[in-house]
Amino acid sequence: MNTKIVLFVLIITLLGLTSVAVFSVPIKVIDQVINYPNPFDSRTEQTVISYMLDADARVKLEIYDLLGYKVKESSFYPGEPGGRKGVNRIAWNGENENGMKVAKGGYICRIYAEYRDTYACAIRKIGVIH
């Protein structure tokens, strides 16, 4: 099954010539990315990263510091929490991969979703205060 949705078929007759054009748009896959609270105090709070998937998809969520170093990564398979069609919510408590609190400052959350041969990426800024 193709991951593109046929939007419409257009038949044009111009000067006695008929042509058929098929237009399609890719499935959006990921939409409505937010996190709350933002900024958050990692000593007492966590932020919840929320996003909408148009279909069950493989999802990778990565958090980077502003120097480009990856501090956290989570992966989700299609159909499981984090990779299900609809709204998904992932909590981040401000810890890195080693379980240590990150420094206060700005971070970039990158959400990468893969559905069959369609790929999508969303970026969100997160502020950590403490």
C-alpha cells in the first residue's frame, strides 16, 4: 500500500488535447508538537512533550544541548505508547542518558517519525531553569 493519499484527479482539455494529472500529498505523519511547562525547573518538575501522529509510526525523540551534543534519546515502535496514532505524551525530567540533571539553559527536542516510506521531523525548543 502506498503511503501517499490521492488528493484528486484533474482532467484538462485544452485545444482539443486531453491530459490527466494525478496529484497526491504525503501523509503528514507528525503534527502539533508542544511541551508544557516550558521552561521548567528540573529540580521540581518535568516537561511533557506532546505530539500527534497521523498513523502508527516508529518514533525517535532526541534532546540536544545548544552545542549539538545529544543528552537524551528515546525510541518508540509503531503501536506502542509514543508511536501510536493520535496524541502521544512523553515526559522528560531534565536528566541525561547517565541519569544526571542537565545544566540550566536551552535545549532542542527533535522528534523523528517514520511511517513506511514517509519520514517527518519536528523541532521544539525547551528551556531548563533551576
